[in-house]
Amino acid sequence: MPKKMPLLITFLLIGTLSLVLALTLPIAKTPQWILLGFALVLNITSAISLMILGVKRTRGTA
């Protein structure tokens, strides 16, 4: 397993958690938008990075 994979999976989990919290908790608009932006950045970057790691891994073993 690559060294970055546990960190990226953690980022994905934190992003998903912040998305769920932003959508389910009754909070003001400003913190809600901050959580949504945080979730967006973490989820997109970690998902793309994990896809790149997966492609590199499959190309290396093929």
C-alpha cells in the first residue's frame, strides 16, 4: 500500500463527515457554507489523488 493512501482515505472520511454535518445540523449559513467548501475541497482532492494512485498501481502491475 502506498504511503499516501491512509492519509488520503482519512481526508475523504473527514470531507464526508463535514458534508454530512453541514447538511444535517441546524447551523447558521456561514458555518454551513464553510463546512460545505471544506468538504468539497477535501473530497475532490482526495478522490482524484486516490484515482491517480489506483491507475499508477494497475499500470505498474500489468
